[in-house]
Amino acid sequence: MNCCVTGLQWGDEGKGKVVDILAETSDFVVRYNGGANAGHTVVIGDSKFALHLLPSGAVRQGVFCVIGNGVVIDPDCLIGEIDELAKRNISLDGRLFISENAHLVMDYHKLEDQLREDALGKNKIGTTIRGIGPCYADKILRSYALTVSDLLDSDALKAKLEQIVAVKNKTFTALYNAATLDAGKIFDKCTIYSKRLVPYAADTTELLHKAIADGKSILFEGAQGTLLDLDHGTFPFVTSSNSSSLGMPAGTGVPAKMVDKFIGVAKAYTTRVGAGPFPTELDNDIGQYIRQKGNEYGTTTGRPRRCGWFDAVAAAYSIKIGSIDSVALMHLDTLTGLKEIKVCTAYEIDGRRTRFFPSNRHKLSKAKCIYKTLEGWDEQIDDVSNFNSLPKLAKNYVLLLEELLEKPVTMIGIGPKRTQTLTR
Ligand code: IMP
């Protein structure tokens, strides 16, 4: 069975844990979008792994890992992660495959990300400064982009870097009065990237099609969430890739119809990092309670996440966009102790009620939430062993979300550990 896991909100839904659990029965785990802006925390026993580029399945020895063509790779970060796992006796040799067509995030992309954000001042997007936007921009512009395949030919790479750096220097100096880059130093770093990463380079499209023909099970892992999708999210406050499941076919070369099941991951509330509209945001004590209890601080940047109630309008939209079959609802335990819990069931925009998430960002910023209020529960739920043992009010909450989303909630997260997951 082939499965695709994507976030239904603005990222950080707990996809890493869901992927890690599903990876146990998968042969391959495949990343298809984004780069080191993602941060997946995987907890195994007492060990905590923060992965940014490697698929979450990397921590499981028997699983093959693929970084697809849709991913943008920060080579320093990837090499660091490979070394970090090696230190813990987890080897990726022979089981990590990096698409030759994946683009490289260079230091000058990260610099440009920072310079652009600084120049935008109060209008900034609030990016992770991981160089994601500038790298994808170079990909779209084509002429000055670098891919993993460029690491295979050092003479051609040297010449290309000289061309790229000449252009970057002109642009950065003119626009931001920034210091100039040195093509030679960048090339020296690239020789290390070649040595360390070329052994993993592969035609991942061919590899995946062969694996599917051989009846292997593939798990596709989305980074970020649907509402951060470049085309279908809350533009311009989005990331620069298709982070919904729509990015999966383009980011791997595997058509969506080869996927048997699409799983959407949502938190039992909503979070967002960076700027942009957030209709159910709780800029108050309840938001702070959720932030503290759920440890809502960015894995990649450490920034405090904005917290709010579950937005069923937004999640239902993500389900439609992503052709989602079932939902994994994470962090239910974080809501324990709240007197009442609200769920946004509809928006009112310019005096009209709607249950469809508006694609027009100007409309979204005017949305007033219509809430349904439920009584909260006080009992600790982090050691409950099955759905029926949850307090009645917690069950009611899950059942209401199922009704609003019109999809079954088949996994429920009640704590950070692998074992703290209920399945139905
Ligand atoms: P970028 O992807 O670094 O360009 O950032 C664009 C927007 O996406 C910003 O609001 C980031 O905070 C957000 N973003 C990027 N990656 C993640 C993630 O993994 N989780 C949550 N938000 C993210």
C-alpha cells in the first residue's frame, strides 16, 4: 500500500510522529517538497531526533529513504543530519537516495532570504531564513540554479559558480549594499558536498517506479502544511513549494493515482509561525496555555508559535484539496484542563456565512469565526490505551471534528512518544 501524509494546517501538525509510526510497515519513505525549513521531531524511547531534511523514516534501520526532486537541499544541513544519525549508530549507507534533480540551497540563498526579510521590515513574511524562497526562485528562473547533478562535474560546476556569483554580487550590492561573495570559497565547500552527497545521488523517479512495480510500499511525507502551499495556501504568507499533497506527484515523478491512501494530519487546535491571517488565533491567556502545554515553539527556529482554536473550515478545505481519506488528530492531551473548547464551524465574511475557506486573502482577513463551544475535560489522557477509555467529553470533541470534517479520525495523539498514539 502506498500512502501520503500531509499537514492540514500551517505546518507543525505532528506529521513526523505519524510518518515514523507508518514507516514501520513501509519499505520507502519519501520527502517531496520543502527543505530545511521543516522540522520533524521524532521521539524514540528517551532519544529525541530533530530532522529537517531526512525523511522521518531515517531513524528506522530497515527503511529506504528518498529525497525527491521537489525538495531543496541545504548540503551542510543534510551532511550534519547524516553524521548525527551515524553518531547514534544509525547508518544511511545503501538506503538513502537523493534525487539528482533536487536543487541545492547555497549560503547565498540563506543570505538573500535574510536580506529580503530585513528590507521588507513590517511587511516581512516571517520566513525561517533557510534560503527556501530564493532557492526555489532560482529553480523557476533556471539559468543560475544548482542541482545535485551539478556536483557530479567539478569543472562545469566551477565555471557555473563563477557566473552565478558574479550576478549575485551585482544584485546583492545594488539592492542591499551587501558584502561580496567569493566564488572560490563557495566552490571549495562544494567539493566537500560532492564527496559526501554524490554517493547517495540517484534517479529517484526510476527507483520509485521500480519499487512500486516490485510491490514495495511507499510512504510519501509532506513538509509544512496545506495552508502554506504556494498555490493553495494563504499567499503570500506561504512557503515556496506545494506543501499540500498536490506537490507529491511533481516532487517525486510518481502520479497521485498510485497512492492508495492520503492521510491528513491536524492538531486538536491550530498553530501558525510567521506572519499572515489566522482567523481562530487566541492572542490571550488561553493561547498562552496551549503554547506552554503543547510546547509550541519552532523546531527549526525556536520561535513561539501563534496558537488558536481548531478551524474546521480551514481543515475541511485542506481535506478537499488533498483528497484526504482519513485524519490523524494530534496533541489532544494539550487541551486537557481547559474549561471550554471552541471549534470554528463557519466564517462570516461581509455579512455572509460560508463554510468554504476563501482563496482570496483579502476576504480571509475579514473572516469572523462562528464557533461551537464544548465543555472541556480535566482528566489526564496521556496514558489512555484506547479511544473508548478517553473521558466522554474528549470523545465528544473528536466525534464533533469527525462530523465537521466528514472524514474518520483514525489516529489520535495523546503525548509525544510513539506509544502515545491511539488508533481506531
Ligand atoms: P519559508 O518556508 O522559510 O520561506 O517560510 C515561509 C512561511 O512558512 C513562514 O511563515 C514560515 O514560518 C512558514 N514555515 C516554513 N516551514 C515551516 C514549518 O515546517 N512549519 C511551520 N511553518 C513553516
